[in-house]
Amino acid sequence: MRATMTTSTAMEIIRSVSDRTGVGVLDILSDDRSRHLVRARNQAYLALIEGGASYSHTGRLMQRHHTTVMHGVRAARGDAA
């Protein structure tokens, strides 16, 4: 079982993705489904999962269902159908 990541650590990871992609943190956390925002959001999901967060915890942090996070991680890795 994965340990739960702290909110401050998660926000550091999201800020890092924001800096790397040029997409604002609030945009990453928004409901907007513009392609460039979704790509950045998927990168944030992947970074959080690789950082040790569970799919459920990542979903709660970003106000998404865990299956949305799973799909986003697959898309970020290039495995999405």
C-alpha cells in the first residue's frame, strides 16, 4: 500500500509541472478541458503517481475520479487508446 502524499508535497509537484509546461497551477486544477491544459494535467497526474501518491489520493487532491487519473496517466505515458 502506498503512503499518502502530503498536500504541500503534491502542490510542489504540481507547481513543478506548471513551470515545465507553462500552464498555471489554477489552470491545471480547473475543469477546463482545452487540449493544452489536459496535457499539462495528465503530466501532473503522472508526476504525482510516480512521486508515490495513489490514484485515489491523486484524484482527491485534484478533484477528479481515480479512473480519470488512471486514464490521464496512460495518456501521459502514451499508452492511451
